[in-house]
Amino acid sequence: MTAGRYESFFVKACHPEGGRGVWIRYTTHQRPGDWPTGSLWFTLFDVSAERPRAHKTTVAGPSSGDGEWLRVGESYIGPGVAHGDADGIEWDLRFSSDEAPLCHLPGAWMYRAPLPKTKLMSPLPAARFDGSLAVDGMPIELEGWRGTVGHNWGSQHAERWIWLHGLSRSGDWLDVALGRLKLGPLTTPWVANGVLSLGGVRAVLGGLGRAVRVRETPEGCAFEIPGRGLRLRGDVSGAGKDFVGWLYADPDGGEHHAVNCSVADLRARVDRRGAAPKDFSVEAGAAYELGMRERDHGMAIEPFPDG
């Protein structure tokens, strides 16, 4: 038994035409001095449905090894594959990408340092998914679905966070995390870390010392994020019924509510130094996630504990 920590591997994939997507998360959670538990989180988003189909299962003794990143019960995720079975839901997915992994934090030393207490990266920031789902007896074939494979870990979640991801039909993509950190009695302003890839060329967004502007609500946000030689302005939003809400627990016992829509609309404009402005948009296939302390946000939270 060790100090408290958590770790997560997840996939987010959407139909090429948008409107339907899947978000699957494999996690470990360990309170200080206790044994770890493993959880399997599943959400099917469909804009034609009344609400997402969501479920979470928690078991003792998660594991890794034998080439797998993480195994929870008989479900597992590893290089190029995600397999699972829970509550009338089955999936067998394959994923690949020509893109190199993305390390969001600007320095390798930050992955070794105590702060930030949340570390994150995307092993496949722009991925293709194939395979099959079966949800309550309904088969769903995945062929060329677009999305990402993410990985985060640490000893504490950010005080407040936003995650944005979008992969356009042309292959341009955005993967950025924004966070506000708790430092003693103070909470930092928003700090962004991520990348916008246009035509195969990555531009770093955010970083320490680059002021970020955000106006967030549980159903979307407007943002202005500076980067190296560019500035990204835009907004992302989804219908309230297309969000799933979860309880996220810190190893020390603190809690957040996190709401996620993986079939959101994202519209942005990129102002680039020495180049013409460029539009970047994803319709009904972008991800917007907001993590928060408040409870009066009006969004439904799934009835599953964490930790």
C-alpha cells in the first residue's frame, strides 16, 4: 500500500459524420494507506436519444502488465486495443494513429515534480477507431470513427478544469487542457496546455505566462488561448441532454462534479502570425468536459461513487 493516487486511460471516438460517440475510461483509485480499486466507465452519446447511456463498474485489484496499460476485471486497454463488458454493454475496439504522442505539460521535469498534482498526455491525440459495440442488444459497428486516446494520473485533480478535443474531417485537431490549481488558500488563474495541429504542423497552445480567457458554463465555454505565433478564439457547446455527469474523487477525499459531452459543436478561428486566419470547426463530434466543485450547476450526475 502506498500514498494516494489515481490513474486513467480513456478513449473518445465519434462517428465520422458526428452525432454519435463513445467515451470509455479505465481507472485506478487508491486512498492513502488503502488498497487500490479499479473502475470501468462507459458512455454512449447519441444526439437523437433522450440522454446518454452511461454505466460504471468498480472492482478490487486492477492490474497492468502483459502488454496491457490497465485491466479492470476482464476488461482491458493496451496499445491498439480496448475491450470490455459491463451491464449489457460490450466493446471490442482497435485504434491507430500516424500522430506522435502529445505531452501536454511543457517540460519533462513537470512529470517528475510534485506540482502539478495532475499529469496528462495523449498517447494517440488523433486516432482512427474500428471495431464493434453492443449496447443493450443494439450492435454498433465502428469504421473510421475519429477521436483520441488519453492518459492522466496524479495525487489530486485540479481545482477546476476544462478539456477540449476535436478532430476535423481534414485531419486538423485540437487537444488542450485548461486548469486552475489550488495553492494553499489561493486558486491560480486559468492555465492552458495543449496543441492545435493544422496541416500536420503542431502549434503549442498556452503555457506558463500566456494569459487565457475563459467564460465557462456546464453546457459550454467561450475561450481565447494564445500560443506560439497564433491565437485561438472560439466556443464549444452541447445540448444539456447530451451531457453525462460523474462524481470524481481525489485520493484525499475531496470531490468534484465532472460533466462531459463528446458530441459537442466546436467553432474556432485561428489568427496566425504571417499567415491568413483559418477556421477550425467540428460539428457534433468535439469533446467538452468541465470539472468543478459546485453542486448547483443543474446537470444530472450519475449515481455511482468514486474511490
